[in-house]
Amino acid sequence: MSFEIIEEDVDKIEYYLKHEEARQKIPRNGYIKARSIIDSILYWVGIDLALGKYSLTYFYHNIFLDGLAWRNTVNSHLNF
């Protein structure tokens, strides 16, 4: 780590210690970002559930994993 980077960090620390409003924006913006990610995930899970047997979850559990189990069974019998 160079001296300039440390100096920049010290400047940022001093800035945030002197500016309460800027400090308060950090957790608020973090909350907004996290909430956005969570809402997005919940939205797509809802879509996936609404699709029922056409959903990616259904495909993964009932087609893909069954295919892997079948392939593993065949491979074990063929000594792969």
C-alpha cells in the first residue's frame, strides 16, 4: 500500500468525522441497496413459484437432478 493511498484514507476519515450528514448517508444508502436486492430476489422467486411446473426450480429439482441421479447410477454400473 502506497503512502498516497494511506493519505487518501486519512483524508476520508477526517472528512466523515467532520460531516455528520455524509456519515449518515452511508448506512441509509446501504439499506436502500440491500432492500433493492432483497426485493428483486423476492420478485423473481414469486415469478418462479407462479410458473409452477414451468419454473426453473421445478426444472432443476425434477429434470436436472433426476438426470444427474440417472447418470450417476449408469456411471457407477459402468465403473466410470
